[in-house]
Amino acid sequence: MTGTGRGPRGPYTHPEAEPVVAARLAKQDVVQGLGHVLCRLVPMDEATAWAEAVFCLGNPGQGLSYRTGKLQLLELLAEAAGRDGFELKDFHDRLWREGNAPFTLQRWELPGLRDQLDAADRLAGATGD
């Protein structure tokens, strides 16, 4: 049914559109709020802060994924650095050559540790896969 009415922030054509419009306006308010917070906490201009806020809201797992990868990389580096003959340049070169190989596999190949692979196998067995 088509009708005309007023939503919480202005006119809308269909009554079903009100929640959609309200959600979009709320998201816009959140983006602007995040942009202002970023401007205060991080040295960046408002346009960049707004773009970062939009990206973070549109990709909610990206930040966590980045942090997880960073921790895995630092763990791999710490384990490799404890080996005799460790050279940072060699570690770095190998890391670039491996590309997107999971750190768990690199950890198995480089320092020879497979505890993370064994844990993954146990988890897979627990789910019946």
C-alpha cells in the first residue's frame, strides 16, 4: 500500500521505508561521530577520519583480522629468532616469498612447530569433520 507520512526525520513514501531511513540516518550519525573521535585521537583530517569510519563500519572484522595476523607474525618472529643462525633479512625474505601462506604453516616449516596444526586437527575432529 502506497501512502505518504512523516518519519522521525522527515517525509517518506512507504510506511515500510521508515525503519530503513531511520537506520541509514543513524549510521550516518555514527560515522560522523566516529570521524570526530578519530580526529581527536589520531592526527588526521576530518575527510580522512570520515573515510576510515566508513571503512571500519563496512568491514567490521578487518581490524580484528589485522591484529590477529600481527600477533601471529610477532609470535613466528620470536620463535624463529630463538634459533641458531637466525638472520632477520633471511626471515623477512622468506616471509615475502611465502606470500599469503598461513602463519600456522610457516610456523610448522620454519621452526618446525606443529602444535597449532595439531590443535586445529583436534578441533576438526570435535566437530565431526
